[in-house]
Amino acid sequence: MKTYILIFICIFLIVISCKKKAEIKKEFQPKVEEKKSTKAANVSILEKEFVIKGLNDISHKVWLYLPPNYNETTEHYDVIYMHDAQNLFDEKTSFVGEWAVDETLNNLYKKTGKSFIVVGVENGGEKRIEEYTPWKHEKYGGGKGAIYIDFLANTLKPYIDANYRTKPAAENTAIIGSSLGGLISFYGGLKKPAVFGKIGALSTSFWFSDKVNDFAKANGNRKNTKIYFLVGEKEGDTMIPDTENMAKLLVDLGFPEKNIHTKIVPEGKHTESFWKAEFLETITFLFNL
């Protein structure tokens, strides 16, 4: 009997000891601070989500930036369509930092009175590559970008135009993105010139497929489209020549040289902070601010 009592006491002491150690360990572990939301009050997420037929089974959330004066006027606005919405407005949802599109545009409105509507579509996480690439890569896959662009042009834009005060013409509509988002913006703008009249192709992943050159040759003679190319010198060995070669190819094809601007930034890196810093200059060129 005494033996059982001793065993019970030993087990009890061991349990207490382990619990105490766990509490001490937890107490001295560094606290991970949850990122706070930084999106402006005039940014919202649409209640309606979109499953893009033929792309994947992900329900895509759409973020919407409305001008600060939207509810006080009957004005209609230029519209900017963007990708990777998680990274555009809110530090809390961003991968490694936000673009601060809302803060940039709110400041622009305060200084100039100029306003935009911005529509940002969330990427599909691990499906991002297939969404933002029009062609397959032998190693990385992808290749469903045409479906995504058709969704923007044929489903999302009509929905936005029907429910918000937009200027729906191509000359008032931009498509802007970075990296693979730059690639799909470049593709979408040239593929749908009657929908997107302005292209912001930032740090564009032209390396993803050689087919981009054949595509440009077939679709590059767009007289009324404007393109802003951005690339940093610290983004990799091929980024600058790829971008410069594409700009030259378009001009050779008859694309108006005055409608293309290529900016190379010596300290530019492949990061959200880079694109954040260059966003205002991008739209300044595209919309003649």
C-alpha cells in the first residue's frame, strides 16, 4: 500500500514540475506582436466574392478604395485595377509590407483634389503563379493568366462600373502590378486595349516565358495605350535588359515612344517598399497628373 502511495506522490510531483516549467518557459518566450490594421477608413472589402470559373476553386476577395469625397459628390472617377490586394492597403494582411496605396492617394487628394477608385483583387496564395502567368513555365507551372484577365475584363469591371461611379472608358482605366503582377498587367493591357488603356508594369517578370516576345510582336502596336516600366538595379542581372529590350521592341513595332516611360532606380530592390515609393510617380505618368 505504501508503495502505491509513494508512486502516486512521485507522479504528482513530476506533473507539477512539468507544468511549472511550461509556465516559466511561456513567461520568458518573446511575445509576437500581432500586426495592426493600417488601412484607411475609405478602404473596404466587397461582400461579394468571386470564384473565377476555369481558374481554380478559390473565392477571391476584392478590396475597394473610394475617394475621400466619394459620398459628398456625384463625380465619376478614373479606375485603377491592381493585383495582390493583400499587400496594397493594409500592413496586417501584407506579406512583407504594404504599398500604402490608400495613404498615397488620400495625400494626393488633399494636395490636388485628384481622386481615383482602386480595385484590388486578392491573389490565390499558392495558386498565385497560375493566376498571373499567361504561359506555362517548365519548372514553375502556371499558365492560366488569360482566364484571370478575362475575369477582370468581362466580370469584375462590369460589376464595378454598374455599382460605382466610374469613368469606364479604356483611357480612364489602368491595370498595375509588380513582379508576376507586372507580367499579367503587361499582358492584360496589351490583350485588352479596349478595356485597359494604361499599364503599370513594375519589376516585371519577363523572364518567366520567352513567349512574351511573340505575344508583344502580335499585340504591341497599340497606338492609344500608355505603359510605365519600372525596374531596380538590385533586382537581378536580367531585369533591366529584359525591360529595356521590351520597351525597344514595342517602339520598333510602332508603339508611340511618347506613350512609354522606363524608369531605372539604382537602389531599387524587388520589394513592396520599392513599389510603394514609386506608385505615385507611376500614376503621375499614366494619368498625366
